Amino acid sequence: MPPAIPSVSPDLLLTNIARHVLLTPAEAATVAAALRPRHLRRRQFAVQAGEVCQYESFVVRGCLRAFYTDVNGFEHNVLFAIEDWWIADLASYLTQTPATLDVEALEDCELLQLDRAALEALYEQVPKLERYFRLMLQNAFVAQQQRALQSISLPAEARYRQFRAKYPQLEQRLPQRHVASYLGITPEFLSKVRKQVLQES
Amino acid sequence: MPPAIPSVSPDLLLTNIARHVLLTPAEAATVAAALRPRHLRRRQFAVQAGEVCQYESFVVRGCLRAFYTDVNGFEHNVLFAIEDWWIADLASYLTQTPATLDVEALEDCELLQLDRAALEALYEQVPKLERYFRLMLQNAFVAQQQRALQSISLPAEARYRQFRAKYPQLEQRLPQRHVASYLGITPEFLSKVRKQVLQES
DNA sequence: CGTCTATTTGAATGTACTCAAAAGCGGTGG
DNA sequence: CCACCGCTTTTGAGTACATTCAAATAGACG
């Protein structure tokens, strides 16, 4: 009988890590063993606001969004993730305090999840990973800052153009209202902006 | 002849660190030795956009702002720092890429600066500091996220109220136009918002 | 095919901005 | 001590970017 094959292969993640730090085969195996495969159906949640974010999720297949629900009940998309990206409420995960974000599957997903304890254990066994995850945090910080600066300095149309240029794959895959929410405008207004932008190009 | 006394005492910083990790006297001395005292006059810059941010600066005395200048030349304040706070263009400092922010002294300042190489060396000598600076980065990340979420979900008046509640000392110390810039509104509009808010309370 | 949700369109509205001018405030020198 | 200069804040009128609400149209899924 062949050995049980994990339902989600760690290859994509190991390749991703290899772009930043070099692991021996043994180390790669240790990493693979620490990951918890998880299948998520469309509309299911990987993180729920109010609860501590237990896992960082690496996307092997599918698409998710992280969003904030404001005091009036309006949702604001903060981050999307597709294949080869990590997603979580990083603030919650790192500080182990209740999440302010929800993370929801927009498509059926295959994830590789890593909980806080497993991460700490990995740091012991494979210290090189500290560098990898430090880089992830730096990237998240930098991306967040750039996004904040853009949102205060550019009008909606320019933000939309930038979004299209930066994430051409994403725009195809997302309902417009989610793009609108990410850009900080209403779906109606995005529709009007698009009319301008599309007929110009 | 008495030993030369550094022009800026590290006590405030050592106390700050002690709130997060416990250092032996020897370790504290190592930290103190790695710091570079720096005096900055009002209007002088600690960081200039376009150049790599060389130092993280701990404020012993004074007040500074970090700001972004957009494509139209408008400035947007991103962060203030007073005594017992760190300030830098963290994204630039961490990744050693050109800064997108300027950091300017709003008052005469006494700083303790730590350059990237000195920080790496400190990590070797006093590994506990990794925890301290990881906490600083987490805090910066969390604060940045909260600020971004507020700015998309709250109207200007609510943002002003929150600012007053959160940083009562700061409001006293800053010209209104800098508060306006931080809140993402014009000085004229802040003036009108204040009229509302002040007469209600 | 029908139902449900997403997108588009339009009209009225609102929040915040621009521009201009007046008033306040702080320092400096005669 | 007061007069003046420069800078900040206030006030007001007109405007712009984006929203709300409502209705029509288009798409997607069972």
C-alpha cells in the first residue's frame, strides 16, 4: 500500500521559501511536516474577527480576502491572496489578540496552515526560517504603508489604474464590488470610474 | 578629570527596553555603547526621502514628524514621535532601500540613533534584543493597520475625536496644520471640525 | 427557465476641497 | 512698549469628488 499522500502538496510553498533562503532536504521535510493542509469551500472563513487568528495560511489553490467590518456594518477589503501568497490577520496572529479582520474564501481553496506554536518550534529546528518570516513581515509592512500612502494621495481613478497595473490577474478573478471595497469606494462609483478608464484605453 | 559624559543619556531608552526584556548591567552597557547621540535643531531632518534611512531614532527630548510628499507636492504626516518613542522610515531602514518618507524635527531634539550594522551586531551580542525590536515592529505594524482602517471607515470629525482621545499630549504640542495633515484633511476643514467638536464638549 | 445577485445608470445629496480674505498670534526691532 | 512682519488659524462662498437611493439591466447558478 502506498504511503498516505497529504491532500495538499507543500511543493509550491517550498519553492516560495527557496526564493528567499536555502533549505536542506531534511529542513524542507521538517517544514512540510509542520504544515497543516486545509480545504476551504467558497464562503467559508479562515479567520473570524473577534477570535485570535490561529494560523497563517499559504494559498496553494484558490482566492481569499481579508476584510474589516466597520461600526456601521460596512465591509472594507484590506488584502487579497491567491496561489503562492500568505494570508492572515497578521496583527492578531503575531500578538495573539482578537482579530479585527475576517478572512473569507472567495473560491474553493487549498491551504497550508501554520499555527503560532508550530512556527515557534520551527524557528528552533530551522533557524533560517526566522529570516524568511521576517522578510514576510517586512513585505507586509511595506505593502501596507504604500497602500495607505496611495489611498490618501491619489483620487479613486488613479487608485484603480494602479490596482489594474499591479494585480492584473486579480482583477479578472474578483467581483467588482470587492475591488471597489479594496479601493475604498462604492461599487456604483467604481462602475462609473471604469467607464472612463476602459474607453480611454 | 571626570569621564566624558555623553551628551544624551541612554537612561530613558534603557527603561523603555526594561519594560519588554530584562537586561543585565553588562548588556545594558553594550546597548548604551551602540547608540549614537544626536542633537537636531528645529526644521532639521533625521531622514530624507530618496536616501536610505540609516538610523532608527529614539527620542530623548523633542518632537518630530514623518511625512510623505505626494506627486503634487502635498505633504501627508504619517507619524509623530515625542520623548520615549522611536521614529524612522522603517520600511527603508529594514530593507535598506530609498526612503519614501522624510523625518523632520518640529522642536530641538535629542536623539539616540542606531544604525543597521550596529543593530545586527547588537543582535549577536544581546540576542534578547531581537525580541524587543520584533515587538517594536509588531507595534508599528498594528498601529499602521489600525490607522488605515480608521481612515477608511470614519469621517473626519470622528478621526479628530479619536486623535484627541489617543494623543492628548500631542495635540497641545503640534500646530493644527500638522494635525490636519495627519488626519488627511485640509487645515481649513480641521478648523471647521474643531469649531463643532469644541463647542459640544 | 427563473431567481438571485452583481453591475450599470441617473438624480439628488454630502463631505471635504479650493481659493480668497480677514483675524489672531508671536516674535523682533525701533 | 508698541508697531510691524510673517505665519497660522478662521471664516465664507463656490466647487468637486464621491455617496446614497432608486430603478433598470445584465449575469450566474441551481
